[in-house]
Amino acid sequence: MQIFSRITGVGSAAPERVVTNEHFASYLDTSDEWIRERTGIEARRWCEPDVSASQLAEPA
């Protein structure tokens, strides 16, 4: 017996808190430009400590 499945939809959700490279440059010996050149990352989204992955999955 074969069981078939299919993807019927996709979604996404991102936390509201944006953390820029300046956050890291303030306590690491680096700069926003250095981080961007090496990683391509300008900012990232962080969840608050009391937010779980399942809470992000719900609106997605």
C-alpha cells in the first residue's frame, strides 16, 4: 500500500524584532560593513524569549 502526500500550501511568519549588524558591532571588534561583506546579512529577525516556534507557525 502506497501513501501519497502533497504540499497544499506554504506560509511564513517573521518576528517583529529586527536586530541589525550595529547591535553586534557595539560589543564585538567589527563593523556593519565587515559583517555585510562576509555574510551578506544586513539584519535578522529575533523572537522575544517568550515566543516559541509553534507560536510563529500558527500565523504562517
